[in-house]
Amino acid sequence: MGSVWQLTVGHGPLVATAIHDGHATREEIEKLFVLSHADRLREEDPFTGQWATIGDTQIIGLRSRFEVDLNRPREKAVYLMPEDAWGLKVWKTPLPLALMSQSLAQYDAFYASVKQTLTTLKNRFGRFVVFDLHSYNHRRSGPDGPPANPEQNPEVNVGTHIIDRTFWGPLVDRFMGDLRAYDFLGRYLDVRENVKFQGGHFPRWIQQNFPQSGCAIAIEFKKFFMDEWTGQPDPIQVAAIRQALQSTIPGVLEELKKL
């Protein structure tokens, strides 16, 4: 059946994850989709796996979120109805229970593996930071339609609703400040907190399981670095985002040591 994720264990307390990077699906699932590859890709987070390589430890999704969504609670991890998937009809016919059970077994294996990995980091370093990397659409009215209002759609949405700011606040503030200060191809990124998203199930689960040892920052980049309708990236901007994230690491690790 193959793995749903790729885990690379490093030698430091920074974890970078890209759990929606994957596009592949199991063969028996693939033939049941009514959605095209392009429709599925539009709701996935391509290129986030390239950014996750900045982490000491890296967790990169290999499968489409339309097979199993690792950023949702278990009961919502397999999309069954259009309301689960941005109004999109996913399946030609109802998904067989046996296939759904296999997908949920993969979900359980993922969370068991992550818990083991993060427990090891906690025991080794005391505390760790997770960059939970995602991207989001802002041209839902069509390829020729206007982009969404930038006031409600920052270039970088930092989701911190699930973080205890009384404890982790200085680290989060340092991350956002350093990201805002980075010279991004001659300009500065619009980085704001909890405007579009507040953080999904995955960072929430980390905070619940490692409340005083793990800081999981949900980082959503608006798809200004690609054409979300064709899937074509701007390689220069994709690389620049990785460099911008990389620039925040020294400050984050400095704040981590102060705690």
C-alpha cells in the first residue's frame, strides 16, 4: 500500500511539515474519483514539501488529502460529502467502507509515528518547534476572476489560536517579526496572525499532546507564488519563500533556548 508520509529525522529541535504536499493516491481509490487531477491539485499544497527541507526533522505528505486528510480530525479525515471538500463532489459512487478503513488505518499510523518522533525530540531537547507549512487559494472565482480581497487574505497567515501565547508568545513574535523583515525579492511579505486561518487539527493535536514542550505554528502561504488554476509555479518565488523561512530559524532557536 505504501506510506502516506516521508519522515526524515534530524539532529535539532526544529520540525518542518508539509502534510498536504502529496498528490498520489492508491490505485483502487484513484479509479473512484469523479474529480480530475487538476481539481484535486487545486486544493492541495504543492511545493510546500520543498520548503519543509529547512527542518532538522522533516515530515512530508506523499498522498493526496482527497485520499486521507492528515490535518483534520479522524472522523473528518476522509471526504465523503461535497460539504467536506469545498462543495466538490469527490466520488463517482459512495466510497466503500473497506477502502475508507484502509485510509483511516494510514491516518492512525501517521499520528502514531509523529507522536513517537516528537516524544523523542522532547526527551532529547526538552522543547521543539514545528513549522506546519501549507498554502491556500485566493482566486476561487476562476482563472480570470479577481483575486480575493487582500485585507482578508494575507500573503502569510500565521495560525496561533491553539498556542499558549503566555508561554510561547516571544517565540511566535520573533518568527513573525523576522519573516516580515526578510528582503523578499526587493519587498516585504504581508505576514499577519489568525486572519484567514487559526490552525488545523494537526497543530492542535501537537499542542494538546505536548503543551509545554512543543510549539506548532501553522503557516499558510497564499498561492501568489503559483497559478492555482494551472498548477504552474514561479520557481523564483518558490525558492524565495524557502529562503525567507530559513531566515527565521536562528531567531526561533534563540527564543527556544530562553524558555
